[in-house]
Amino acid sequence: MYVKEGTVKIVWSDKINYEIHSDIFPRIIWPSLEKTSRRTVSYEMDDTHSWLTVQDEEARHQYTFRRDIESLPKGDNVFKIFLTQLFFDFIIRHIHL
């Protein structure tokens, strides 16, 4: 999202992905066959430029974004990958056809 005086440019991905987070296993990304559609939106911004409210004209949905500076989370560590490998190994060894 890019905000400049009087205009807002919002980029939505045309694909939907669901992310599953776990404390034990690495992050799993599950793609969906659904696609997003284009929308006409209006926006309002507060005086501090910290809050941006975007309203969908067609569906009458309202989304509020807050500017927040945060560090990116660390990637999956080796321990989670090792546990995932053990988990799948256990499943594969106990499949009876």
C-alpha cells in the first residue's frame, strides 16, 4: 500500500494463500483455487497519518490499517524442520495399504 496526498495505491494479490503457523512445525502455506476480484474503494486518514480506513463501496466492508514498525520474524529454524521430517517419516512408515 502506498499513500500520497489525495491518492492511495493498494496492491492485492490475485491469489489467496492460507498460512498455518505452529510452534512445533515450520510454517505451511496452503494455496487456494479462489481468485480475488477488483474493487472500488474510498479511504480516510487521520491527522497523525497513523490510521488509514479503506471502505469497499460494493460490499460495504471497511478495513482499518495502522502504521506499525516491527521487525520481521525469523525464518523456520533447523529444529522445526527436523521435527517435521520425523513426523512425516512416522506417517510414511505406518501407512498400511
